[in-house]
Amino acid sequence: MNQRDVFLADPEATARLGKSLAAELLELKPSGRLLLLRGQLGAGKTSLVQGLAAGLGIDGPITSPTFALAQHYEGSLAGEPTHLVHLDLYRLEAAAAASDLYQQEEEEALALAAVLAVEWPERLPFVPSGAWRLDLEPEGEGRRARLFKAP
């Protein structure tokens, strides 16, 4: 996976980016399958996760886990099981609560060799090591996506 900066004209383009990222994340060792998603409300984070799920062979609706906090999905590619853990820290304003939930879900994601997608990672009191970060920002009628390895 390399750094990139791309304009996304619509939600479908955002989902396509997610689908291509899924293939790249699966090539990494499980501890590197971490994607931090940053962007204001309505920036396209859930559309991107829907694309990730499609790229992981996951069928069914993918919704924002804002109220559930975490969603777990299972699919398959070429007969092999795939997993996605979708975490949303938006409602957890206390850093300790966000950290506790993140660590719990990270442990499960590692055990499943899952892709872990985290919305609102700025709620964490730390930047998870080995993470990729995707920033989504409004631009004109679409959005700008900037992907890079987190420090």
C-alpha cells in the first residue's frame, strides 16, 4: 500500500476506493490491517467501509456503528474466510473509554486476522502503531481522500 491523494466524485467512487484498499490490506500481516478513518460527519467514512466490505467478499448491509460502537462482519474470498471489524468512537468522548473499546476490538480483530476500520480515531489518546490513516475532506461536489501511513 502506498501513499495517495485522490479526488472522489461521489459515494460510488468512495466505495471503489474502499474495495481496492481491502485487497491491499489483505496482503499485509494481520497487525497491519488497521485503517483509521478521519473526516467530519457525512464525509464518506461509511461509504468507504461499505467498499472495504465488498472487497472482503462480505454480503449484506454495512451500516455505521455509531450507536452500536462496533460491528463485526464475516465474508469469504476464494473460499477463504474474511473478517471486518468496524469501530466508531464518535460517541466516546472520554479517552479512557475509547482506548478500552479500541483495545478490546483490536485484540479480536488480530485473533480473526480481520481488517479493522476505525472511525473517529482522534478520540484515542494515542495513534495505534502500524496503522494506515485515510482523511476524507469535502472538495467541491465530492471529497478528497488522502491515505498515508500513520506515524
